[in-house]
Amino acid sequence: MTLKALSSFIILIASLSLSACATQTGDQTPSASASLSERFAPQLETRPQTLLLAPHETGLSDRQQQAIFAFVAQWRDNGGGLITVEAASTGVPGAYETSAQALSALEMAGLGRHQMQLIGYDAGGAVEAPVRLRYDHVSVRRVDCAALAGNLSISASNEPPSNFGCALNANMAAQVVNPHDLLTPRAQDPADAARRLYVIDLYRKGAVTSSAKDAQASGAVSKAVQ
């Protein structure tokens, strides 16, 4: 074998050895995996919250009205949503009166018509079937990022660990005040027409359209006490 052929053979053996080492990936994540926002997207959990009201032919009692107001306060703390009033369709005295006044109580508590609905259900012959107020409480499921960690001592493929980016997404999900924002965006607030016309008038006059500068927003560093 010539010297040139021997050198080519040694280079070939070395390249095969390096490629064999690179295949030891361990618990690493493939580079072609989904993006971090997709791999660790916040997972939502839905739990029904229910208030039961005994039907009265005279309508709501004082205790029931107070219970509804407390229920609405809890509903607001949990992010809002749709409140459903369920009443027996037939065979339950006072079901209509109680459900109708329940809707009025919800409206008095500040709910709009688009935030509540009334539906009937089959009581199955029960004469004391309650009127039910219900909404779905949505929360963000906590992710245990430490449990997703693989073997960090093996990195032959030079890929990130399996839980890379989990902590960042988990912290962002924990800061969401209203989990409903992860389902659907909020409606846009109405524009301030008076402010808009005022700024347009200043623009036409060539005047300054920005707000007055606040002294606290000047950016100057305060002097230390000597």
C-alpha cells in the first residue's frame, strides 16, 4: 500500500469514528422539534362552579340574593365568562319565578345579557329540583419542569436538553391574570372620540400633540443626600 493510500485510509477510519460518536444523543431534543412556544404551551383546566337555589313560587329569598352576589364576586375573581341559569322545564313549582329573578339579580350585579343565559333541563319527576347557576372556571395547569429534564451529562449531539424553555413558558403562564385571554382575545375598548378630535385639531394647527412632560419622567438621576 502506498503512502498516499495509507493516509486516505486513516482519514476514512477517523471520520467514521467521529460520526459514530455523534450518534450518541442520549436524552436530547431533536433540532427539528417544535418551537418552544408549541412544546410548552400553557395547558388550561376547566372546572365547573355551581350554585344551587331552592325554587320558591315567591321568587328569590334574601339569602339567595346574597348568595348570588357572592357567586358573581367569585366569578369575577376567576376571570368571568358565561353564567348559565338552569331551571327545570316542567313539574317544579317556583322554578320559573326563581330562575327569572336569578337573571334579574345577575343583571343587578353588573352582568350584561351576553354574559348569561337561561336553559331548561329535565328534572326527572323531582318536585324540588333546584335552580342551578353555573360557569366554567378556567385555570392554567402547573408544569413540573424538573420532571421533564433528561440526562444533562450527555450532549454529544449538541442539542438542548429536553426541558429547555420550559421554565420560561411556565413563568409566563403563571403571570396570566385571566386565563380566558389564552382562549380568545378580549374585545377592543371603544375609542376616545373627544381626545382624538382634540389631537387632530392640534395637528392641523401645527401644535404639539403629545401630552405635557412629567417632571418625574425626565430621566434625570436624583442627587444623593450628602
